[in-house]
Amino acid sequence: MRHFIVVALLVIACTFLTHTAITSIDILPRKASAQAIPIDHLFEIQLWLISFLFSLVTVTLAYSLIVFRRRPGDVSEGVHVEGNTRLEILWTVAPLVTVIALAYLGARSLSEVQRADPNALQVEVLGGQWFWSFTYPEYGVTSDELYLPVSKQALLRMTSLDVIHSFWVPEFRVKQDLLPGKITELRVTPTETGEYTLLCAEMCGTSHAYMVAPVKVVSQEEFMAWIEEKISQAKLDPVQRGRKLANQYCTACHSIDGSQKVGPTWKGLFGSLVTLEDGTSVIADEVYLRNAIANPNLQIRKGYPGNVMPNFGNILTESQIEDLVAYIRSIE
Amino acid sequence: MKVILSLGLIRGLLWQLLGTALGIGFFTLVRALLGLPSWEAEPAIVVGALFGALFFLLGVGVLNDWLKWAAGEPTEDHVDDSHLGWRRYFGPSLDHKVIGVQYLVLSLVLMSVGGLFALLFRTELAQVQMQFLSLDQYNTLMSLHGMVMIISILMGIAAFMNYLVPLLIGAHDMAFPRLNAFSFWIAVPSAIILLSSLALGGFDTGWTGYPPLSVRAPIGIQMFLLGVSLSGFSSILGGLNIIATIVRMRARSMTPFRMPIFVWSSLATSIISLTATQLIGLSFQMVMLQRLFGMSFFDATKGGNPILFQHLFWFYSHPAVYIFVLPGLGIISELLPVFVRKPLFGYRWIAMSSLGIALVGFLVWGHHMFTSGMAEYLRVPFMYSTLLVAVPTGIKFFSWLATAWQGKISFETPMLFILAGIVVFLLGGLSGPPHAVVSTNLHLHDSYFVVGHFHNAMYGGFVFPFFAAIFYWYPKITGKRLSETLGKIQFWLMAPSFVIMSLLMMRIGLLGMRRRIADYEPAFGFEPYHLIMTIMAFLTALGVVVFFINVIYTQLKGQPVTGNVWNSRSPEWQVPSPMPVHNYERELIVVGEPYDYGSPGSRYVKFVGEA
Amino acid sequence: MAHTSKSKAFRLGLLVFIALVVLTVVEFFLAVYLNVWLLLVIVALCKAGLVIYYYMHVYRLFQADTTLDRNSYAYKLATNRLGLWLFLVSDSFVFGGLMVARINLLGLTHPHLEQTVGLIVTSVLLVSSFFMNRAETAIAHGKRNQFVASTAITLILGIAFLVGVIGVEWRIAPFGPADGAHGAVFYSMTGFHAFHVFTGIIFLAIVLRNGLRGCYSSERHWGVEACAVYWHFVDVVWIFYYPALYLIGTVIE
């Protein structure tokens, strides 16, 4: 009996100790969305459960190892106990009840995470190898940064251009895959202004590690100002617009300084003679570049495998392609 | 030279080379005859690899008896090949003990290869930005590490199931010895094919091989898909054999609830590997078909569904985790009473909990897909079913605690590894529920937290029990005992450093470190953690090196040990070591409970004619 | 006594075959006139049940051992049976997985296929199962000539099935394997099944050759039994695949 009391006290003490130790460091990143609140609440409950079970098992085990260790010279056997049905039932039923309760809490928490605001700001998120693009259909604006107004739910309608990607901002806690040919949805309500990083969480090929994009949560006024600026930017000269597009979609694979990346470099590309896969050569003129963007598998460069570059004809408008060609032309 | 050529393994490798060349040539010839452009790399290499695997099996000679049966010729049932000495370990022996050792060696080889891959990319991660690996090299090594280790684990559990199950149930061999040899030898060419992906441009999909990424990956992915599909047969047929052996070959007086507990966990594992393994094979073959013939199973633009792959894949790959850990947990339950000198607490409950884990395990795969965009209504049911796994797992933990309570505990090397197994598996188990609960999973999915959780489950459920088993049964296998000193050095190198590494994995995962990335954002401040983890990984690896030194040292300098080293009640320890060729000379009779330690004068088994 | 049990066994095989034919006809007309998928599933389950019980003799798995001598033929035979059935359980997960893919991708539609060909190949396979059963019954009663003849007929019907599926249906189908999800599903399901038929034909050829050489007797014919059980299994798979590919739902164009 004495053993049990000591162990019980130690387990309780160790539970609190473990919990305090873990919570003394920030185990989760800053909480920056309304969805993070129910999720973090559930983390806290789970942390108590983990601390308790960890203490229960390790303390009991350590106690046995120390107290019931074999002393030198002792050759006797342990106590002959084969089992105890009541105990077994207890430690079957108690965990069963616990996990059902946990699942119930999980389901409730999930419904809170998914709560929909009918006035949510719509953002169309497009992922591709290896870029992010965000379109605000209400304003007709496209950007490579995700701007979100604070305290307003954003409904992210996401799709992928090629392979599966996944949308994750650790501070927002929620995550959702982007599928090719299908739209998936995620609702995020930022609660704190600031800068965050959007990460692609699903392995998506060579440059998966670098598939990140800045996220800026700003006040409603700043957000509107940014939208205004974006709209006016559309009136810039074509090379400027093209550069912006290039940074968003192209430079992950095409260098502008002649260095080797997944795709051919753009340095000195315009007007040069390029060799195609079938051995023939063509001049990289405007028609060639336009085809290379809108229908990349039509003329494949020698030394670069086909079916790698996405078909941007489906993503970019005619005038955007013109901007891009103008930009490529400007790179000496 | 003649001796070398008489080894089945060498013949097999030469034949595989020949077969691969023939396959490629044959395919190209057929294309040329059909008037097509004769050279197309991808299908040619796939055909070549298939031919290579078949030729390997022919070369080893593992198909000889079956070919004789097909020709209506008789074959011999009990072949004693012990006169071949060490050479029988390199050929198609039918003895389950030889096959067990073959599996063990293959497992250790693959573990070293997979571990080497891990050390390479772990070193790359120690600092921000890429230092000595390219992105593609990193992705290939990371992906291969996963699958090579999985196959190493499958070989490792097969090693002990093969070696032990017939011994523990008093059988002279497995139910189907030829199938047993086949199951092992098919794994060798599969592993070679898998590793050959390195030479064919690698692949960048992770071990999961999700389409559409795997459809767009370099040719190396075909070798990955094919190697895994083929080695699946090893698992399937091995599982079949174990089930049939347990059902049909037990000593007559051994009722189900008097079987050693490891036999129960082998049965549970085999039920999963017999059935679910087919689906990873199928899902991988579907990707191969999509690549080779344009069959659009997973191409959304042509009516396919990428989520379908994930369902088929995880229907195996989640239960697979239970395939990996159930035998390890069985080893813990098997060895704990020996070092505690007390009966296994709640034997029947532990036996049933293994089956419980196996059966519930079939219903939980969806928790890998909570963020995948699968049908919304599936998320909550999968959360409930996944959390249910905690119940039978809890039974095991509590029963182990009760077993150790009031024992007479001693700390030989196997016991140390058992204890590390329990604690590390506990860490893996406790980090499980946050994944199972959908809303917390939304944060954790595909983060380094998962990596930490999974490595804890694997080390606690497989690696540590595996080393415990090697140290424990080494005298039975070889007649020599591994050095305790070196064993303890190995333990203290491996266990603490591994725990630190895995806790740090979980820590940075929670903070936003993604899994499967070659490089990470400097702004997150993960660099010091990665540096520590890399050092810990090297210490763990050093522990494995010490193990190999221990084996060599023991083989050279170790004194013969023939008796019941651990004072165990188990039948295999009641006869001298190493085990005779046909196991027990006299039939085995069960006269008591398997784990009645502390009950003076009681015995578990005796032999016919023995008083 | 022996004679009555013999004629009873043959008669039972015939009766089961007639029931299967009737059910297939019912199935076809159900599909044409009602097309309720649940009814078709029920009919398929009835057909599969008949084959599994009467042709594959699943109950033999649960018969108590007559001897406990581990080295006796009878004991090993029962072990072999268990092994074969475990293999079939495992194999059915492949076919089940393909069926899941079909349900997921096609739902209540089916590819545009030639119904006559489907009905003919289904009938051919059904008849082959009847002869396979006849062959096994014959060898079990020591009638070697009948055994050899029935095995040969089964073999020929098996080849006819392959020709029907690969040689005719694959050629006349208005779509290829790369044409959409229905192409992928149709060619993979029939392809995996045809591969099993092909291995079954090899198995039959081996049994036929060894049968001609007199390797089997009424007491010892595990090879024949294994071949028969495997062949019927392939038939059971087709019992589900036929409605899944030809009958259930509406046609995709």
C-alpha cells in the first residue's frame, strides 16, 4: 500500500512539473487567427493529458526499476501475480472514455474552426511549381503577396496548377492542401496585424523548400490603400509589369543572370539561336517566346525535359504574356 | 572462384544483371519489330528490371523445386544442408533459422544504407542554405531513406518472426519452407531495384509518392514503385506463411492462450501484411500504369482523382506502422517477464490487444488525409476510430507496468533496450492523439512534429526491441554471447541522443518547421536545433557502429555459450545452443503457463519421454 | 454406395451450373429493364456464394483433421488448403482495390462496351467453371479419362475467354487506356483479371500434362484441387467485374 501512495504522489507532482516545464517555453508560434483559438485550447487540454500519462508511466516504471531492482546476491524470483481482471477492465474503460471525450471535443473544436462568415473576403489562391499567386476577385487584383485585412474572415478558394501543394501559415494554425483540378476552401480570420510566412507543406518537387510567400495582415484602411495601389500599378510600363509577373511565376526556374536553374536562363535569350529537342534551331523571337509561355511543350529546348513547365496559357491573360515577353526582351 | 560461384546470392546477382540486359534488349527488339521508334527509356528499364528480378530468382535457385513440381517430379521435404556450413546462408536454404538470419543480415545492411542517407541529408540540414547536396540530391536521399528503412524494418520483423515462431510453438519448420525461401529472396532484387533509382535520376516525392508529383518525377521513381511492389510480395507471402504456421504447426498441446506472446503479435502483424500490403502494391502499380500508358487514374483533368491514390496508399501505409511495431511490442512483452522474474501481467489482454490494434488499424487511414481535401464527412469518424487505437495500446503499457511492479529486476543489455523501447514508444504514443484530433492535426500535419512522432514510434516499437532481441537471442543463434560492455556503450550512445533528437524534431515542428524540406527559413531560428539534432544523429549512428564492432569481436573472441543464458522458461532455451538443424529432436509438450516466473517447480514445456 | 455418391456429386455440379446460368440471365435482364445497382449486387453475391460454396468447397477449410500425424498427406493437404485460401484472401484485396477505384472514379456509369461480347465471355468463363468442377469431381472418383477431357475443355474455354477480352473487346472498344478515367478503369480491371486468367491457364496446362502422365489419383490430387479453387476464384472475380464494367449505371460516351 505504501508503494501505491508514494507512486501516486510522485505521479501528481511529476504531472505538474512536466506541464510547467513544457509551458515555460513557447511551444507554439504566436497565435494570430480566430481559428487558432479553439485549436490552441485543444492543445492545452492535450498537454495536460500528455503530461499526466507521461508521468504515470515513467514514474511508475522508474519507481519499479529502483525499488524492485535485484540486489547483488539475491537469486529469488518476483511475486507470482498473473493478472487482475478488474484492473484490466479499469484501464480499458478509462482510456476509452477519455478518447471518446477527446474526440467529442475535437469535433466541436473543428466546427468552430470551420465557422463561416457570409461576408468573408474572397481570395483565390493558386499554387504551382514553385510560386504562390493570390487574386482578389472583388477588386480584380492579383498579387504574389497575401494581403489580408485584420479581423475579417478571408475565404481562401484554392487550386493547384500542377501537383499537390499545401497552404500553411503556422501562426494561423490551419492547413489545407491545394489540388489540381479541384477547388478546396480554407477560412482564416487574422486577429493580429503583422508579417507572416506562407509555407507549402506538401512535398511538391525540387524547390518545395522555397515555395514560400509573404503574408501581410494589415488594417482595413491599409488594405484598401494597397488594393488602390495595385490597381494603379496596372498602368505601369509593360517591362515593369512583366518583371513583377516574372518574379511571381517564372524566376523559381529561369534565371536572369545566366545561372543554371530548372529551366533555361533568360539572359541574352531574345534574338539568340536556340536548339530544340529534335535538333532543329529557331530564333528566339516574340512568337517563340509567346509559344514557350502559353504552350511550352510545343517547342522543347534541347537539354530540358518536356512536361516540366506548366501551361501558362491558362493562367496569364494575353496582355500579361505580352508584358512578360517585353520583360524578357529587355534582359540583355 | 568456384566456391564463390556456388553461392546462390552471387549467381542470382549475375543472373539479375543478365536478365535486366535481356529485358531491355527484348523490349527494344519487340518495338523495333512492331515498327515503333525502338528506344524508349522508361518502359525499357521497367521491363528490364522485371526480367532482372525474375532472373535473380531463377539464378538463386529458389524456384527449382516448384519447377520440378510443375514437371511432375518429386522433391525432398527435409533437406539437411548443414554440411554447407556458412555457405548455406548465401543460398536458397529451406531452414527457417537460416532464412531468419538471412533476413536479419539484409535488414541490418538496409538499415545501414538508409541510415547513411539520413546522416548525409541530416548534415546538410545542420546549416541554413544548401552546402554540399543539390536540392534534387537532398530530395532523393530523403525519399529513399524513408522507403529503404521501411523495407529494412519489414526484413527485421520477418527475421525474428521466421526465426522464433517455429521455435516458440515447437514446430520443426514453417508450414511452407519453399515459400519462405521465396519470400526472402524476392526481397533482395527488390531492394536492388529500389536502390537503383539513385542511378536513374532519383525521385523527389518523399516515400509517399503522391501523384501527380510522382507522375512527373524522373525515371528513378519507376524503380522506387517497382521495387516496393515486388518487395510487397515478400511481406504478403511471409505473412501467409506465419499465419499458416501458427494455425497448423503448433505443438499439439499448445492451446491458443498458451502460446508465447510473441506468437500472438506475429499473428496480428501477419494478418495486416497478408491483406493490406496488396493495396500499396496496387496504388504504386496504378502510378506506373499512368506513367507508362497514360491511364489517368489520378489525373484530374482527365476524370481521375488524386485523392483516390491517398486512400489506397494509406489503407496499407497506416496499418503498416502496426506491422512494424507489433512484433517489437511482442518482443517487449516476451522479454520483460524474463528480466523481471514475474509472470506477464494480463497475458490474455495483451494477446487480444495485439489483435485489437491490428483490426482497428484497418479503419483509421483517413487521419493522414485530414487536410487533403477528402470528403468532409469522413473527418470526424476517422478521428474517433484513430483515437480508439489508444485503448489497446494503453492496455499494453499498463500491463507492462504491472509486470515490472514488485519484480526482481535486473539490467542486462536486452533489458536496457526493452526499457528504452517502452519509454520511447510512450513518447511516440503520447504525441499521437494531437494528430488524431482533426483540429490540432490541421496545425501538425506535414510538420516536423510528425517526423518526431513517427521516429519515436519506430525506435520504440522497432529499433530498440530489435536490438534487445538480437542481444537476447544471439547466443541461441550463434552459440556465443555478445559483449555486455559494448552493448551498454551502444545503448548509452543510442538511447539518450535519439530521445533528444526526436524531442527537438517535435519542438521545431510545432514552431513551423515543415517536413521534407531541403532548406529552411533562417528567420524561424531553427539552425541551432538542427545542429544539435545532426550531432545526436551521428551519436546514434556511432551506437550502431559499436554494435557491428561487438558482433565482429564476439565472433572472433567470444566464448561459447550453450545453456539457458537468461534462465528463461521458453522452449527454445530448454535445448542447447545453437539450435539443432531440425529444432527439437523430441516432440514438445506444454505442461504449464508460458510466463509462470516466481512459481517454484512449475514448467512451461517438457519433451516427450522426459520426466 | 460409391456409385450413388459419385453421380450425386456430378448432378450437384450441374444443378449449381444451371442456377448460375439462370442468375446470369436474370442479371442481364435486370440490368436492361430495371438497372437498380443494389439488385445487381445481390445477384452477384448469390452467384459468388454458389461458386465459393459448391465449386470452391470453402467448408473444407473448417473440417476437423482426421489425423494429427504432421507428416501425413491428409494433414499437409489441410495446411495447403489454408495456405491457398489465405493467398486468395490476399489477392482479393487487389481486386477489391480496383473495384474501389472503379466506384470512386465512375460511380453509377459504365464504359461504352459491346454487350454481346461481355455476355459471351461471361458465359464462356461460367461454362469453364462447370467443366473445372467436373474435372475435379472426376479425379476424386478415379475417372481419369473424364478428368483429362474436362480439364482440356476448361483450358480451351479459358483461352477463348482471353481471346474474347484481349483480342476482341480491347480491339473494338471505342476508347483506349489513355482515354479518361473509364479507359484507365476498364483496361486495368480487365488487365489484372486477364493476367490471373493467364496464370490459371498455365496452371491448367501443368495439371493437364501431369494428369496425362498419371500423377493424380482419387486420393492424391492436391494439384487438381488447387488449380480448381484458383480457377473458380478467377471466375468469382469476374462475377463482380462483369456487372461493374458492363451493367451497372448508364453509359459514358
